[in-house]
Amino acid sequence: MKNFEERLERLEKLGEQVRKSDVPLNEALAAFEEGIKLARTLEKELEKIESRIEILINGDVGTGNVEKPELELFGV
């Protein structure tokens, strides 16, 4: 399976294709359908990534080991 960036690029190309006025309706519809499916999978993947980031920032909630994130990288 393609990586996230490649799938996002494909979605952008499909969007451009659908917007063209010289594309036959059946081709535009097929591109739109593929784009919707692709957008949904990308959205699900982003939700998973967001959940992982929240866990990393907030600590492991399942074990009770919750720490406040250290935002200052280089203390003075």
C-alpha cells in the first residue's frame, strides 16, 4: 500500500481532475468516488495519528502514568 503522502497526492490529483470542465461525466464521477474513499481512509489514519500524539503528550493514561508535557526544550 502507498504511504500517506502518496495517497494524499493522489487525492489532490483526483480533485484537480474533477474540477476540469472538459472531463466526461462518467470519468469525473469515478474520480470523485475514488477520492471520497481515499479521503475517508486518510481521515481514519489521521485520527489514529492524533490519538498517538495525545498519548505521547499526556502520558500513558492506561497505567496512570500521566505527566505534564515539558514544552521548554532547553532550560536556562
